[in-house]
Amino acid sequence: MQGGENSRRADMDEVLKAALAAGGTYAEAGVTAQMSERTVRRRMSDPDFSREVSTRRGEHVGALTGQLLTAGAEAVAVLRAGLISDNEAVRLRAAHLLLTIGNQLRHAHELESRLAALENRSDTAGGKR
């Protein structure tokens, strides 16, 4: 019976990890994995379990990011088409979105570049010690 219980727990842990990685709350993931929210919290307090959920969540976000980037060119084309609309409100909204999103992307890229530079400096400094 012990082996069966361990197998069931491992199966439920896999279901729980998947539900949490997909963005479910502790309560939602607990329902999916047929366990209480308290049990979910207890499982998430285990560093190895929590790390696995985090890794899977990162993979999930990476996949979604790829899909968004693929659709990005089409989305930009739609916004650019909005710039020549006969409707002034549509033109203004398209212009606002293009400028806002462009600025956000620029800012994110600058932060990413600065972080990479800091990490390189840190790695270099660590190697000199």
C-alpha cells in the first residue's frame, strides 16, 4: 500500500505543479489536484517543489512570449493601419498605443542591457578573486 500511496502522491504533485505553473491560484490548483489549499501551501514551502514549479512557470511564460512575439508583427501592422483610418479617434488611439508600447519596449531593452552588463562585470570580478 505504501508504494501505491507514494505513486498517487507523485501523480497529484505533477498535477499540482502543472496547475500552479499555468498560473492557477493555490485554491484553484488544489481543486485541480484534489487537495486542500493548506496542502498546496505546505507543498510550496518545500524548496525543491517550489523551484520545480518556478522552472515550469518560466517555461510556460517563455512559450507564451514566443507566441506573442510571433503575433507581434501582425499586431503592429494592425496598429499602423489604424494610423491612416478615417476615424480620428482610431488614429489617435493607434498612435498612442504605438508610442506607449514602443517606449515600454525600449525601456525593457535598456534595462535588460544594463542588467547583462552588470552580470558580466560581476562574473569578471568574481573570476579575478
